[in-house]
Amino acid sequence: MRQRIVTNKPTVRAEIPRARRIVVKVGSSSVSGANVGQIGALVDALVSAHAAGSEVILVSSGAIATGIPFLKLDGRPTDLATQQAAAAVGQNVLIYRYQESFDRYGVVAAQILLTAGDMENPTHHSNAQRALERLLGLKILPIVNENDTVATHEIRFGDNDRLAALVSVLVRADVLVLLSDIDALYTKPPSDPEAERISFVAFSNDLSDVTFGDVGAAGVGTGGAGTKVAAAKHAAAAGIPVLLAETGSVAAALAGEEIGTWFEADTLAL
């Protein structure tokens, strides 16, 4: 029998600032290469929400993209071993950049490396949940990334979108904010003149009439609109609303402004 969930999760964007626990996911193209400067503004917004009383978890891609220049490569490698090498180098640099920015506010970040498989292993699942809960209790801001040196499936698919949804469910987040290099979901790829912005997606909407685009123009990530929608649907099915918005608008997103695409959460549970 299905029963209605009693929850204080946001039902509209304007309620995001009052969320108890927020998961924010940012993609590779938004924090690497020419966009590495966006880390500062991203951290500003996260710290603002953190200071206002929300518990914040950041799921960040970007290890491979960050590591590529240090390996003297011209672009994203196609072979798995070199991708893993780039991730091993880039993860260290990426976390350093985040912590350097958080240091401006005296906020301590923690690095958590997970795979989707960890969420499926009961022992790993429990350990990750316990560690994240303790970090949040200590007012530490966790930064979660896929463990690209071992997570071969995640390297090829999803650019952490699926992992962000799984982490949201793991920590019982009140809202998931998926940041992208586009400002919202569109009925067709945004480059199509006939594309129209989708402001609201009801939980019952399967989006069968939407044509999804591929990886963004930067070409350094592995996600796309399709992976973000799949992640949003996964979180929404667990009762977690989702906002898809542009990385440059993260402050507006966390402030509850009417931007991006809002995915309604399922209000019923088994």
C-alpha cells in the first residue's frame, strides 16, 4: 500500500534556502580548463548556504579534465589507463583548488571517493553513510567524486550524475541541485532554434517528447542532458526534488530564484 510522505523537502524553488540538507553536483567542464575560475564563485555559494544553516555536500567531477594538462595531453584520452592516470593526478589538484577557496571562509572540506558500486555493496553503503553523517555533524563540507582509478563504468558513463543521485538518497537529502553548462532542460538541444525551455517536470512526466543532446561543447565530461534527466528521475523517485541549473547561476539556484528546470519529487512511498 502506498502512503503519502510527510516531509519538509522543498516543493518549489523558493523553499530551497530552508532545506536542511542539500547535495550540489558540478560537472567537469564547469571546474576545469577555461572555467577553473568558476570554483571560487561555486564555493562562495556553497559557503553561503552552509553559513545559513543548511548541510551541504558537493559532488564534483573534474579529476580527469584537471589532470590532462599535467600529462601534456591535447585532449581527453580515449584509453582507460590514461584516463585513470589523468584522474590520479587531477584529483589531488582539484581538491587543493577547492580547499584553497574554502580557506577564505575558514571552512574545512573533506574528500570522499566513491563509486556507484559502493552504493550497491551493503557494507560500503553503510560505511559511506556513517562517514558522511559524521562529517556533516562536525560542520565539515564533504566533496564527493567518483573513484576514477577503479570505477571504469563511471568513467565512461554519467559524469557523476548518477552518483550524485545515489549520494542524495544515501544521505536523505532534501534537494539535489544538478549544475550544468546549460541553463535548463530544453525540448530539443539548445542549439536548435525550435528548442523551448522546460521550467517544470511533473513526476509523472516521462519526457518522451524531449530530444536530448550529448556532451557539452567543452568535450571534457562524459555526461549530457540524458544522464542528468536519468539522475533527476532517480532522485525524484526517492522523494527528493531536483533543480537543474547553470553552474554560473549556482548562487541564484541556492537562493531559490525561478531559474533552471524543477523536477517534482514523488510524494508517495511504498
